[in-house]
Amino acid sequence: METNNREFILLRYKMMVSIIILLLIYIFSLSKEILFIDSVLCIFYMYYSSKRILKSLFTDMRHVIDFASGDQEFMIKDGDLGLLYDEIVILKKRTTAYQETIQKEKNKLRQTIEDICHQLKTPLASVSIYNELLLEEQPHHYLIETQQQIEKMKYLINSLLKLAKLQGSQVDFDFQYLPIYEVFQLSLQALHSLIQQTSTSITIEKTEAYLYYDESWLQEALSNIIKNSLEHGCSKIKVTFEEHQQYIKCIIYNNGEEIKEKDLPHIFERFYHSAKQQGVGIGLALSKEIIEKHHGLVIAYNDNGVVFEITFPLFQMNDKYKVS
């Protein structure tokens, strides 16, 4: 393959000249001592030239790698590496421009969602008050159903606002070193009335494990996951833990109907509905976002029921940590 690096081209010419000189000495049958000395000098000169060129090439390669992995800029004007460097510069500028455009669109969408939610809150509150007054006068089943739909809309609006703030990095998490068992207990307290309605048996394995987390936000994430299990007709929910050196797994099992395989990859997507889903399709998406902001990972799979598996890293933080 041809190269346009001047130093490599020059090295090739030097090799050709050295070989020609050696051939001339050999043809004209000069003394062996002269032939030997000339050969040694040619080899030494070629070694020194090659070493200098390779060193320069290695330096340029490091510059290209440093620029590709960071923001350090250099000037590489010659050869194939110079062309590669120029292409990487163009690619990085395009990538940065695309990222900025995408971020602007995300911010615009987040602001639009927030504006719509805020605009909906006031008329929805008015409708809710009127409906409650009508219920006091004449408790009709249509009015009861209307109130349920109003409450569902309130939940949807609040969840969308929270999700927009999380995705826009507008939340300062107050991480504290607390037992993981406590936040699960708080999640059950928040769902007390729903648990009583469904008569579901819930057990939480006792653990002494501690974790850095924001209590109110993580409680929201766990409540949504457990609420999802309660809404799918299970009679038993069991929470267990697997503690490892670098991470802890929180396993939430319910014996309800298994999720269809075609739905499993999508259940954490916003507004995704399976065939028998009762909710608005925002709770699990919000849970996933909160868990990821806690540097965790959540997955779901079937195992004679449905399992939500949450993994948190066990690293130390000395101060509050703002997640971006």
C-alpha cells in the first residue's frame, strides 16, 4: 500500500542509495575491509533513520489517540496520520453538533411536557372539586368512576413532571448512607391501602446491608414496581437480597401471571401498555430512571411468576452527589 508520508518516502530512497553503493563496491572488487565498514555504516545509518521516523510516527499516533479520547488538539500536517487526524477532527465536530442539537430538542420536549402538565393542573383541580361536590349530593357510580379517572390523570401529570425533571438533570439527590431494608418498608407504607384491598401477602427478607440513596426518590421507584405487581393479580410478593463484594441485588418476586415475551423488552418504556395492563404506562419508566440515577440497573424476567431484579453498586460517597 502506498504512503504519502514524506519521511517514509525519504527512508525508502535512502535504502535504495545504500544498496546501490554496496553493489558498486562489490562490483569494482574493492577490499573486503572497505566493503565491511561501508556495510556497517549503512546498517547503522538505516537503523538510526528508521528509529527516528518510527518515534515520530508513534508520537503522532499518541496525539491522534489523545485527541480522539479527549479534547487535546495538536497539529499533524504530514502523511496518512495527518489525513486521519483531520477526519477525526471533522467527525468530532459533527458529533458535538449532533449532541448539542439532540440535547436542545430534549430540553425543548421536557419544557413542553412541563408546560402542558402545569396548564392541566388547574382545570383538573377544578373538575375534581366539582365532581366531589356532585358525589356528596348524589353518589352515582358514573361520578365515582369519573373521580377514579381524575385521580389517574393527577398521577400521570405528577409522574410526567418527575420524569421530565429527572431526564433534564434538574434534581439534586440527597444521598444518605441508610439501610436498604428501610426504604422497602417505606414503599409498603405508601401502598398500605392498595395492599389491604388486594389481600396480597408481602414478605421482605431481613438484611443489614447499607446503601447510599435518596430516600424519597428510591421509595417512589420501589413503590411503583410493587404497585405494578399488585395490579397484576398476584397473591404473594417476596423481596430477597443478594449481597456481593461490589454490589447488592434486590429481587422482587410476585407469583402473578407471567409477562408475555414480546412485552418483556418494552415494559420500562414510557406509555407502553401490555394487553392486560391497568395503569397509565409511566410508573415503571419512572422507576427505571430513578434507579439509573442511583447508578443502578433494573431488569424483569419470568420465573414461575415475574421477577424484578435491581442491582446497586456498593461504593462510598463522602458528600452529596449531584447526578447529571
